[in-house]
Amino acid sequence: MLVGRDREVEELEAALAQLATGSGSLVLMAGEPGIGKTRLATEAALRAKARGLRVSWGQCWEAGGAPALWPWREAYQGLGVAFPEARALAGADPAESRFELFRDATAGLLEVAPCVIVLEDLHAADRSTLMLLEFVATQRALPLLVIGTYRELEASLSRDTAASLGRAGRHAKMFVLARLREAEVAALVHDAIADADAKLTASVFATTGGNPLFVGEIVREWRATGATDQIPLGVREVIRQRLALISPEARRVLEIGAVFGVEFAREDVTRIEPRAAAVLEEAQRSGFVTTRGARFRFTHALYREALYHDLVRALRHELHREAALVLRTHGAPLSEIAHHLLEAGPDAAPEAIEHAIRAADQAVAVFAFEDATALLERARSAIPAGADEAAQRCRVMIAQGELQLRSGDAAGRAVCVEAATLARSLANPALLARA
Ligand SMILES: Nc1ncnc2c1ncn2[C@@H]1O[C@H](COP(=O)(O)OP(=O)(O)OP(=O)(O)O)[C@@H](O)[C@H]1O
Ligand SMILES: [Mg+2]
């Protein structure tokens, strides 16, 4: 059931009706975790389908490491439209080539328009994804409704992300989802517990503050234990308590999954923990994950976060390293492997830097300069102190200089000169030659 959100649903219906007349729009849904962004987007998707429209979803990868433009590529795939290949235009500057890529991308959608694309969790989007969103937001003549969701606070933590969403927002219908009112919470409680009395609904409202995710959690707890007096105050506490209900084996498998991300492959986790197959069923029964074929997905991003953040550092490093090894065996994107190595602690640093440089190279090839910059920035901060420190710094510097030159930033020359000076002082001819 969907409670409340009447105004939002009305506006979504208007956007869908407008789509039928050939003009598109952008709707952005912002709010705290568990407030109902995905739920409302699902409602929009259902209503779109009822009108015979195609709907496709793209998920931003909260665990990091996704290739540039990933959510768009995923959404295109869902629509059966090939995402265009980047082509370097002779004589054009990189920004122009990117513009062309975006134009090709929107033109490709005309085959299937009118349609709806839901981009989930844009607070975790890569820069290119947001730039394409900004571009699409201005293309009113394109019969496409884009619905983007994001967590407000998380988005505000990155200045670039916040600025980009702000610019896109100027062309968007903006929903900032509020917490549910007491009557709406009561309706949710009654839906789960038919004979809930006023005392129970009032107590659930007080404890949850009207966050629907928390309401769901607390109702589940009440149904399991019949008690409300043990209800913990914060949802993290609720989640920890729920996690305490599963076996240590299941928890370990979920921890491995959490390192991979909100979604993970059964096979990948099983490579690290051979008994995973059996316990994943338990994890599924207890509502932590759902299956999609051979993949599992945390039923809520908060579960993944709680598990991930409670990992002790040494184990977290070890699991990231193992994840990188597993992903390498089946040719996962370099950016993803680099991400895991960069999170795998100082021992993995040389390999992490190597991969990050190569992944940055790949990002540059599709004009995702900001993603490449971010990777190299992470590589630079991953350089551990020690004998090799200066040489590593020199390598990353060369890559950064090259990136700047390729993106049309003349300052790259000075960076290469500085790298050359450093290589000379290190008496390292190979690095000197590259610089
Ligand atoms: N208006 C609503 N009516 C009924 N149930 C709701 C409503 N809004 C949210 N829920 C339920 O609350 C839970 C959390 O909602 P949802 O997953 O949509 O949150 P979210 O804002 O997408 O969170 P996150 O930022 O973590 O992705 C889900 O189980 C969802 O079905
Ligand atoms: Mg969501």
C-alpha cells in the first residue's frame, strides 16, 4: 500500500499525461534514507506502465567503482536501446566530443519514446551521469520522463554532486519528501497489525518520527516479540538488533556481500566463502536480501551500510582485497577492481595505484574526465609512506599531467615538467622518459 503522497502522485500523473503529448520532464525526489523515494518512484513506474509506457531503471552504485555513466547504461539496456559509443571527433575539443556523445544518447531514445527512466540514488552518481542528467533536463522536446531519487544529506556532502543536482533541479519538478503524518503512520501500522490500538500507533509514530522505513522495522519487531517497550530509538539500532537475529555464518556472508555493494553476485561471494550458498537462503528468509536471478540485493541500503560500517578495519581491508581478486577473474570493469584495491589498505597500495591509473585511462577514453581525476586523486592519497613513495608519487603525477593535457587543460604541461624533475632526482629513467 502507499499512504499519503497525494500531491506528489497528482504531479506525477500530470507529468505522465504531458509525456503522452510528446513533451518530457524531470522529476527529482529527495529525502532522508527510508523516507519513500523508491516507493514513490515505483508508484510512478506502475502508473506509467498502466498507461502503456515503457519504464526502465538505472541504479547508481553506492559502493563506488562503477564505470562512468553506469546508471544510464543500465536504463538504456532495460529499454533495449544501445548506449552510443564515444567517438573522438577529429579536431574537436573533448567537451565538444562529450556533447556529441550526449546528443547521440538522447537521439537513441527516440526509438522507444515516450518512455520513463528512473535513476536511483543520484547522490552516489558519477559526474558524467549527472552531466547527462543536466543535459537531458534541458531537452523538453524529448518525450522522456526522468525520475531521479537521491538522499539529500549524502548529495550535499559532495560539492560537485550538489551543484549538478541544483542545476538539473532548476529544470525539474522537485519533491522533498516529508516524514509521514501521524494518521498516515497509523494507516501503515493498521495495514500490518489489524487490531493495533491507538496506544500502539501513537508509540510507533513517536519512535519512528514518521519515517516509513522505521515504521516497517518497528512493526516487524512488534510482530516478532509482541513488545514495544524494547523498541530502540535509532534505526541503526533496529538494524543491529535485526542483524543479531541471524546466524554468525549468515552475517559473515552478508558482510562479504556488503563489501561488494548494495547488489552482489552469489558466485562472487561464494568464491570468498564457499558455504555462502546455504546461508544466503537464511539471509533471504530473514528479509535482508532479495534475489534477482544469480544476484542478491540488500532489501535496504541501510542494511548494507550498517554491516559495512561495523566491520573492523583489518577485515574490511582483507575483504576488499579478496573482492578485487574475484572480480579480476571474470574481467570486471577496471574501475571496480581499482575501487576495491584502493579500499584494501596499505599492503595493496602499489597494485591499487596501478589499477587506478589504468582505470583513469579508460575513463578518459569516454571523456569522463572528472571520474578519471577522482580516481587519480584517490590513488594519490593511497600512496603509503616508505622507500617507494616518491616513485609512486611521480607515476601518479605523470598520469595526472597526461589527463589534464588530454582534457584540454594546459596546466598539465607544468605537472609533467614537475614529474620529470622528480624522476630525474630519483634517477629513474623509465619514469623520466614517460614524463
Ligand atoms: N508512502 C508510503 N506508504 C507505504 N509504505 C511506504 C511509503 N513510503 C515508504 N514506504 C515503505 O518504507 C520503506 C522504505 O522506503 P524506500 O525504500 O522507498 O525509501 P528510500 O527513500 O528509497 O530510502 P533510501 O534512501 O535508503 O533508498 C519501504 O519498505 C517502503 O515500501
Ligand atoms: Mg531508495
